[in-house]
Amino acid sequence: SIVFKAPALFFIGVAVLGVVGLVVPSFIIDSAIKKRKKAIARRIPDLLDMVSTTVEAGTALNSALATATASFDGPLAEEIAIVLSDVRLGRSRADAFNAMGQRAKQSDLSSLVTAIVQTERLGGNIGDVLDELAQEARAARLSRAEAIAAKLPVLMILPMAFFMLPALFVMIFTPVISNMMHFK
């Protein structure tokens, strides 16, 4: 058996392991959630384009969603497949879409769900609504990309200061120092 001569060190180690045991799983889950939400947001415009084109060609919404789901992979396709499965089991399409919005908790997907449910209730043209949603989703994705691009120059200052400037100083001052030593 192991005899602990320093019980304080043992308790500190247990406390550190306890904190790590609480923080690390939460961090891993949070990063997985963010990754899933990003993947969903990235695929929404493509899915909407395909579904709207298929609906405008005369296919029913459920068939268009099934066709789009078969063409895509990832979390959005999984969510749409769950919606279609719920509808096949007798759940109303509006309830199935609302459940998807609650599961995913992604803003773009929630607005998509709201628009589809509203259009279905009011009897509007679903193809036009899906086209408009696809354009809005692409515009939102473009604005997010522009915001990220605007932050890049600020983020590049530290790498440039630590890596490029020393190399530049070596390139500039090595010949100068060599010439100064040569003339002495």
C-alpha cells in the first residue's frame, strides 16, 4: 500500500483532478456543439437551393427534403432525416420542424423553421420562400466571412512581430555588421 507522507499534496492533487474532471468534459461538449452549429449553418443555403428547385419543379416538400437529404451528409441532413421520419410516423410537419429547431438551437435553422411553418399555415408558395431564405442565408454567411476577414489584420500583428521582424533584422543588419567588421 502507498503511504502518503504529504496529505496536503494528496488533497491538492485530488482537487486539481476534480476541477479538471468538471471542466474538460464541458469544454469538449461545448466545442462539439459549436462545430455542429457551424456545420449546419454552412449547409443551409445549399440545402435550401436544392429543396426550392425541386419544389418548383413540382415535387412535394417531403419528397424534396428526402432528395436533398440523400444528396447531403452531415448534421443538417441528419436533422432533416429525423423530421421526415417524424412526419412518416404521424407527427405534423410543423411539429416536426419545430422539434428540429428546438434540438439544433441554431439561429439560421430556427428562422428557416419559422418561415416554413408560417408559409404552410398561411398557404404561401413554399418555393419562393425557400429561395428568399437561401439568399438571406448566403448573405448572412458572407457577412460572417467579411467580419472574420476584418479581424485578420489585427490577429496577424503578433505573428509578424515575433517571426518576420527578427528575420528581417537579420537580413538587413548582417551585411552591415559584416562590412563594419571588414573595415576595422
